[in-house]
Amino acid sequence: MAEPTSQFGRIRLGARGPTSEGVFKVTSNGLQWKKTGGGRHVEIPSNDIDSLRWTKVGRHCQLAVKRLQNPAVAFLGFRDQDLEPISEMCTSYLTKSVTTRPMAPEGRNWGEALLDGTRLDYVSVDERIVFSVNLPDVVQAQLAGNKNDVQLEFQNDDTGGGHNLDSLCDMSIHVPPTHPGYEGQDDVSAAKAFLDTIMAKTDAGAVTSADAIVTFNEVAVSAPRGRFDVEMHASFLKLCGQSQEFRVAYSSISRLFILPKTSQPHTLVAISLDPPIRKGQTYYQHILCQFHTDEELEIEMDMSDELFESKNSQCNGKLQRKIQGPAADVFSRAVRGLAAAKISRTGNFRAADTLSLAIKCSYKADLGHLYPLERAFFYVVKPPLLITHEEIECVEFQRQGKDSLAVAKTFDFMIRTKNDQEYQFRNIQKIEWANLFEWAQAKSLRIDNISEAQEGPGGPAGIALDPDEEGSDEDEDFRMASGDDDDGEPSEDDSEDGSDVASDDLSGGDSDGGGGVSAPKPAKRKPKADKPAKAAVKEPPAKKAKKAKKDKNAPKKAMSAFMMFSNKNRESVKEKNPEATFGEMGKLIGAKWKEMSDSEKEPYNEMAAEDKVRYQEEMKAYSAKKAAAEEDDD
């Protein structure tokens, strides 16, 4: 029986900085919120929920969750009619009732400051909520000059707010000396007693460099660019440079990535942020810290036993007081322990040189490297980009110069996300085509132009014969193993007896002459002596037609019998020949197909015929639906 759930879309997570929309769910295990398009993910188990409060805030409603072991969380963007189903689900699955609390429609400056866990509620005289403050957001608290006011300073970073949005920086709370809840004892004023209570709920004491838990000096940072001293405090880390300073709350750190650089003795540690930090109008979604690969460090966490136990429980016991090892590893483990963030490392992808973990390419006008990770692509350096697999709608391998006789030595790799955003990585060496193609298939990424991608960077000119025809040594599935030259034609240095010259193909082996026959070159026409030559008039080059965007709803094309055979036997051939290159694999499968009799090929022919009928039926329905939609538009 499926687990009952209740789902609500376009819900925002209450936090400082820009708010992102996501999906909110109520399940029997607790509450879940996941950012739309991937990224930040919040899970509140049922045994960590203390109370639930519903409040009308402006045009929408808010659900505040008080937790037993962690700071309170608020979810915004609900409708009035969502209260009833949420109350029923919480009562049924979480055995928690949802209480309603009205919000004061007018501003008041006198009331009661109530501490409810890690939340400070300011309640008016008629017991309506004026505002709520999440105490972990307080970075500094102190008494004012009159000794009766408590000043609270909030994180003002740098965590990027939306354009033209105001952000709360500080507030002052007046505590009467005769307040019954905080009456002073032993010469301690009521305001000081209130301040001590606030300090116990926050990490506001650690606000100076001397109070930092650990400091990394002179760290080279690529984004934002500069050299910074990285101070790690109890609730935030601080980047201190000569001319700029950034403060990043641990709650905004979503994940860490360790990325060894290609052909350089350096390692990048990428800190992914949600929301990002900003300086002026520049937003930084990722902080890139660079360390020398051979540099060794040893640090010791300067923190109390109580704080250490609290942080260690949040990161599942991965925090250590003493950490030693490579500098990049020590830094990332320190951030992981204090921020309770996960670390992602590079997987088993290797470039064509078998050593590099990334592919050299360019994005827009900047040269960088694309790291294919286990669940994402990460591009560095400018700008850093993280594209998770769950965000990707499809990928596409694009040849350069495919409409001309000459085939370029590079190709483009395009990633299209589910929200129709495209990322095009250009000038990738064609020798990387095979590894990237295999990687995309292994990760079950949908390749939009699968037929063209299987042909390889040389395109259909690389092999002109069908695998069933006489004289073909290669198979249709791996046409990129062709031995033709870069221009798609046999080399002019080929001898008459059919011997070929080694070509710059993807497999790196010798060509076998399996390509198409080149057309004879036309003879040069000599100008006539009795007529003067006319001046050549150069016509403007015709504009290249923009490639039509493929409809992702169109039916998948039918597969041939050989394609059916190739897909079924590819893994078994690879197991028997683990050292075979991509092009060699194509030759092995093609040779195996040629050796089969007609009776052995019959099952694959039947499968291809069935797939062809499937495609025709789906295409007929698709065309009818498309025509009906166009008539409606007219």
C-alpha cells in the first residue's frame, strides 16, 4: 500500500536572503521541503517536531515548526484553504495539532517578548503576534548605553537578498527594570537577565576574530576573487580580505565539492550556497577555495565541550577536535563538521588522457573545465556552475562545421534543464566524445540526438555502409570509430593498394578505409584569352539557418535490428574485452553481427519491426494532437 502524502507547491522556506520556491510534503515520517529544480532539501522527522503554528501573513499563510533539537523552521506561501488538509494530515500522521495564532495588522511598539525555544515572539497587548525572530540569525547581542535596552544585530551579509528588498539589520528591545519575568538579582538588571537568556539561545558570543573556532590564513579564493583569512565561528564562517569581507551562515551552505585541478598541483574546494552571497549586484552561488595539493595542515577546534557535542550530533559524529592531512581535505572536513554539510568528490570519470578528471572547454567567452560527477556536472572557473542530473531534461552532442566538407577538431556539449534553460559548453576536443557519450549513457541521461551522437564527431561521413552490406568492418552503433581524416574523406596519401594512413580518430587506432568514396576534384577552368576576366563580386554569406528546437514530446524514433542487437550485447562484449577502446568495441560488435546467420538475426528483425509499428502509431497520434493544437491557436 502506498504511503499517504499531502503535497503543496510553490512554498517558500522562511530564511534570510532570497527565498526559493519548492514543494512541501506531509508524510508519516515527518515534514519535507525540496527546492524546485533541485538543490536545498529540508527534512524534519516526526520525533523532532514539538509544535505547529499557523499564522496569516499578508496575502498568504505561514506554518511555523518548533523543533525539539534544532532551530525552528517556517514555511510560507500557503493559501487559506490549505489549513484544513494540513491540520488533518498532521493530526493523522504526526499526532500533532496545528494551532492558529493571529497576526497584528497594525504596528505596535509595546508588548511582551516571549521566548519559545529558539524563536523570539513579540506579542502585542491583545495577544496578537507582531513579529517573530529566529534567534540563530542573531550574530551579536549587547546592552545599550542606558543599560535598559538590549540591541540585537542580525546577519547582514552578504547572503544575497533579492533586488530592491529590505533586510533586517538590528533592533533594540527595551526591558523595564521592574519587569516581573526578568527581575534582577544580585545587582543584575532585568535587561542583563534578558540578554543572558538571549545569549543562551544563540551563538552571538563569537563575533570577533579572537573568538573564532579555527582560522585558515591566506586562502586563495577564485570566486569571489582574492586572498582571504577564513574564520570559522559557531554559526557562520567569515572571509576577511584586505578590501572586502563576507559573512556566510552555515545554514546557507548546501554542499561541498572537492575538485582536483587538471595538470596543476592544486585542488579546489567549492562551497555551494543557497541562498547565494552577494557584493553589490554580483551574486556568488559558489565559493571556490584553492589549496596546493601537497600542502599539509593540522588544526585544533577551539570550542567548548557543550558546543562540540551539539555540532557533532548535527553532523552524525563526523566532527573532530583535531584534523590533519592535505589542506583541502582538512578545510572541507572542518566546514562539514560545523555546517553539517555533505562532501561530494569526483567519481570514476576519466578524460581521454586517462588522468584528467575534467574536460577542458569554454562556456560563453571564458575557458574552464567541466567535471562530470556522479550526480551532477560542475563547471569551473568563471562563472562556477552546478547542474544536477535531476535538473537535466536532456543533453546534446553538437558537431562544429557539420554542414561543410571539413569537420572541426572540436565539438559542443549542450545541457538543457527542465525549466528550458540551456548551457552550451564549446570547443571540446573530439577525442573526448566517446568518454562523455559513455558517461551520459551510464548515468541514464537522455541524449536528444542519440542517432547523431552514436555516429561520433565525424558524422555519417565516417561510415557510409550499413553493417549488413558487404565490405563493412564497423557497426552503426559506433560509427565514431571510423578511420577517415578530419574532412570526412580518405587521405590523399593513401596508396593504390588500399593501405591507409593513421588518422586522428577517437579510438586512436589506425583507420581501415571504411569511409565513403570521395568525389573526383573538378578540373580548374582556364580563363579565355579573348575575353577579359570579370571582377569577382563577393556576395554576402547566407545566414546560417537557426536550428529548430526539437520537441521533447515527439515519439522516440524506431531502432534498427542492428541497434537492438548492439544494445543487448554491448555489456557482454565489454566484459570480455575490458581494455577495448570505444572504437574497438564498435568493430567487435559489428564483426559479431556479420558472422550471424539470417535465422539468428530474425529475433532482432522482429523487434525492429515491432518498434517501427510502435513509432508509426505514436507519430500518427502525435501529429494529430499537434495539428489540433495549431487549429486551436488559429
